[in-house]
Amino acid sequence: MNNKELDLLKKGHPLDIARMIESADAIQQFEMLNQLPVDRLNDVFIELSDELALNYINSLSINKKKELLDALEMDEIRNLLDDVDSKEVQKILSLLNVAKRQKMIRMLAYDEDVAASIMNTDFIVIDEKTSIADATQNLIKSVKDSDFIDEIFVVDNNKNYVGSIELKKLISARKGDDIDKIIERNQTVIYEHDSIYSAIKKLRDYDDTVMPVVNEQQHLIGIITADDILDIMIEEYEEDVERYVAVGDYEEDSSAFVRTKQRLPWLLASIILNLVIAGLLSFFQATIEQITALILFQPMILGMAGNIGTQAISVTILGLHQNELNGDDDVKLHVRDEVMIGLLNSIAIGFLGFVIALIFLFTVNMGNQDPFQLAFVVGTSLTGGMFVSALCGVFIPIFLEKMKVDPAIASGPIISTINDLFALLIYFAIATAMLL
């Protein structure tokens, strides 16, 4: 290990250290990790890939494993357990202290799509009757490195959630002040069985950095921080992008062969659909041969239909993922709005396309074809093709959701090809009807 690497281990940011370790060979990886003190190791460990993190834990002695796991936050341990089999889960659980093990078992019992599955149980709780002095002393005495202390959470005698106190307000309060004056009550809470997307929406709408998680009895059982939500949003974004381009579950360390197998089926399906398009367009062979100028505007017809279809699909899938289209009324309102938006945009772009095509055809000599008629074909085809694509973008994700199929696949290459099919059929059908 050179001086630069040693210096990074001592003074570097945990993420930079983790990246350096990931790039080293297997033997050096463990050597570097073993050189880190426990407090630094914890910060670096959570930045490691799941595979390396698990391999490193398995290489440690029982005592070292317990020391590392004890330093990790509950949600970090939960993330680690998501990637191991049931036997390995039991081994790791057995290394946790009794209190932490019981909390983790309760967390693992939740479905992965509910809010409580990502909550953190490392936080400070005080009774609402506690004095300012006792609350400050309790904080100093009981706080651990893994505890969230930006806010202190307050419960009553029945352990029901009452409110929270910002740390800065507790620090600035005078010894004789009434603690009730600095408790923020009537806060919005997240219920344990709320969906993760509901938790995301609440944190976003109320602009909070942390929100308490309560059960049906209003007992405080955990907290969800903005950092937790950000991690989920990043994961969801990456998954949506993967589905959007139909590349499957993407792993950076996957081989080129594995990635090829993931993407190839979607590309082959697109080829088949394009062959269908070619077959249908053969019916318009005479139109294409006689009016070659139609080819000039084909990219514009396809591009605009694809653009408006992608917009409609994206908005619809986002609404479905954020649980904004739960009831029939929500769906009807969304469909009405998107259909109207699609219609107005299609008409506007169609008219603009007509004007642009007309100017172009008067400028460039395209033979004996009437420029006005050809421009009118382009304008009406733009309007029709875009509107049909917008309808597909709205209705297909909703249909797939009803069929219990992930609607995100609707924005892949297959739907793009379907949009092309409708756009070209409309274009050449109108051209055949008007120009021949």
C-alpha cells in the first residue's frame, strides 16, 4: 500500500475510502478494512457493495462481528439482511444484542413495501413530564453514535406519541423553562403499514427531515429520515430507468454476456414489431412510390408521436407509483386531463407542422405535387399520430396495472414501436386518401 492510499485511509471521506477498497484485489480489501478503527470502519462499511460487506463480515471473528454490527444502525442492518438467505439471516441475528435482535425481528416481519420496513429505531425518547435539565442530562448520558439526535421525540405516560423537540431548542432552553413550550405537537405521522410512497409524499409535502412512525395505538415505534427516503428514491429511479430502456436488473459488475442476455429479448421483440410495421406499410407501396416527398416528413411524424407518447406514459406511471391514481375517480380525472392535454398539444403541433411543411415545400421544388395538399397531410397526420400516441401513453400503463403487470414496461422499446406503427399507418392512410 502506497503513501497516498495510507493517507486516504486515515483522512479520506468514507465513500472515497470504500471506492479505493472496492478497486483493490481481494486480499488487499480485507487488509485495508482491518486497518480502520471501529468508528471509521462503520462509516466505510455502509458504503461498500453488498457482496464485499457480507464477505468481510464472514471473515471476522465472532467478537469483531458483534462489535461491527452493534455500531451499525438498524436500517443499515436491514439492508444487509435483504441480500442474504434465511440461514445467514439467523446467523447475523444471533450476533446482535437482545434488544437490537428483537427490534430487527419485528422489522423483518414487515412487508418490504410498507413504511415500517425502512424505519430507524435508533433515536432518543423522553417523557413529556421530563424537565429541561433532566432531558439534557438524559441525552448526554444515553446517546450512542448510531442515534438520531437532530430531534428528540416525546411520549406520554401511555407511550403514545406526543411530539418532538429540536435539539437546538433543547440546548438553548434555560434550566427553569417549561419543556411543554418547546415541544412541537400535532405533527404529521407515518403509520407503520402506510406504503413507502405515502411516506415519501408526506416528507415531501411537509418538508420535514424526519417523521415519526407510529402503530395503530399511536405508540412511537420508529422514525423515517429524509436520508432514508432519498436512498429509496434513488433506488426507485435507477430501477425505473432500467425498465424504461428495458435492460433488466442492471449490475455494474455484470459481464457483457449477462447484460447482453438481459437486453436482447426486448430488442428481438422490437425487430418483430418492426417487421409487422413493414408488412402493413407494404399496402401503401403505391403511395410511397408516387409521392416520394412523404419520406422527407416521416422522421418528424415518428419523432413527435414518440415524444408525446413518452410524456403521457411518464406522467401516468409516476402517478401510479406515487399512489395518486388509487380510486376510479382519480383515474378518470387523470385520463380526462391527459387526453385533453394530448389533444390540445396535438392540434397545436399539427398546425405548426402544416405551416413549416408548407413553407418548406414552397421553397424546395418537389415535383408536381400540390404543396398545400402535402402540407395538409403532414399537419393532419401529426395531429392524429400524436393524439393516438398520447392515448396509448395514458391507457396502456393503467391497463397493465389492472392486469397486475408492472406498468413501467410500457415505456420500453415495445411501446415505442407500437407508437411508430400507429403514426405511420395514420400518415400513409391520410396521404393515400387525399393525394391519390
